Amino acid sequence: MNELTPKPVGGSIIGSIMHGSSGKEPAPTPYSHAIFLLETFIAGTSHVENIRELCRELAPEERLSLLRESKNEYDSNAIVVKTSADAKLGYVPKVKNEVLARLLDGGKALYAVVQTIEPRDHWVKITVKIFMQE
């Protein structure tokens, strides 16, 4: 083999590519990054009983979970937004959730990042950016 030929690790050229020539250090995964999809607000915060207390614990740039709720009686594409402590904040608005629901159903990893938290009279407007981890 010359210096440009991958050296097999454990009998495998693929192993050499994935783990480097020493077989100990993983090679960086190409294109493994977050892809910005959209910016929106969290719908339904007025229906969350302790929303103001939950918002006191939130901070801009905090990462939130997005989980499908396919058996939701009001929206078959429902996506619930939760804190890292698994507290429900609300939903991705129905007018923006169809493609996101399909991505989640297809096994894609989506998450939201808090942008702003604005207390209003009877609700809290939480603006988020939604990303896909690829």
C-alpha cells in the first residue's frame, strides 16, 4: 500500500475511514450540524396552569424538546414543546406544524431554542427557533 491508500483497521477499510488510521480516534462526521427551519411562538401557553413559574426558569438560548402528540384530539399533527425538566410549555402552532410533524414521524431529531419570553396580560409569548439536527 502507498501512503494514499487507506490502511484497514480490524480488516476493514471502512473501519479505517470511520476511526482514523490508528483505529482509536473517530473521524469527524461530515455535515453533522443543526439546520435552522423556522421561527415561531409557542401556542397554547394560556392553557398551561403554571406557565409564569415555568417561564421564570427559562432563559434565552435554552434548548427545548419537540415531541409528537399524534393522538391529540384537536390536531393530528400536534407537536408539544417541553423544557429539559419535561414540563409542557405548549405546542408548535397548527399552521406551522405539518412538515415538522412529518420530519419527526420520519425519525428526524428536531428541537427548539428560546429566543424571547414576553409576559402578556393573560398569557406568555415565548418565541423560539426550530432546528433539525442532521
